[in-house]
Amino acid sequence: MRRSIHFAMLTAMWFLALAAALTSARYFLLPPRFLLASEILALSRHHMLILLHIAGGIVAIAAGLFQFVRSLRDAYPRVHRAMGYLYLSAVFLAGCAGLWLSPDTPVFAAQGLADLTAIELSRLGLGPAFLGYSASSRFSPNQFFLVKLGFGLSP
């Protein structure tokens, strides 16, 4: 029983990690016109930093998965170590890009919320009232101080 739970958890981890990596890869694979309005807005603000942040995340997810393969770790310790260094480098690169982006996050959030078309709640069957605002709501970057603090302090 314990072995089957371990296998199920490992399978779920691989599936979810690969799904996250493939979903993130759309920024590199799709032309911008196929992205959501909020994604296009984010890319237009800091194109290279966002792509660096996303690429670092994709590499970290892919390399991190192989750290859990015991047979690779036991048979090829140098490969395991190299994958570990690749993982750490990707996390560092993505983290630095994310840290650089964090001061702009409140401004981006305020502008995105002010433009009700940037947040596509209608695809989910929701309206602006779901988030607690109306079409006449006004936003300031100062309202998102905790967002800035959270993105700046998180690893």
C-alpha cells in the first residue's frame, strides 16, 4: 500500500510539474496575439525580464524533476550533481528577474484592474463584482503595497 501511494504521488508530481512547464512555454511557442490580454500587457512592460523569469522557471522545473530519480542519482552521481547546479542556477536567474520585476507589480496590478478588459473574468463566468470592484473603481499602486512586499520577499 505504501509503495502504491509513493508511486501515485511521484506520478502526480511529474504530471503537474510537466504541465506547469508546458503551460509556461506558451510564452515562447505562441505568437503574442494568441495570449490573453493581461499576458500581452505584462510582456509589453518588461519583455526580456519576464521571458528570463519564465525560462528560468521552466528549466528549474525540468531539472528539479530529475533530482528525484534514485536510479540516476545512484548510477550517475556527476549527472545528478550537474542537474543540481543547473537547477540552482535556473532558480537564481529566475529569482533575480522576479525580484527585479517586483517593484513594478503594484503598478501593473493597478493598471490591469483599472482596465477591466485586461482581466478576463468573463471567460470564467464572473464579473468585476466578484473581485469586489465596479466599473467606477479607481486603483492606486499604493493599494498594492503588500503585493510588492510579498513578491519582493518570497524566494
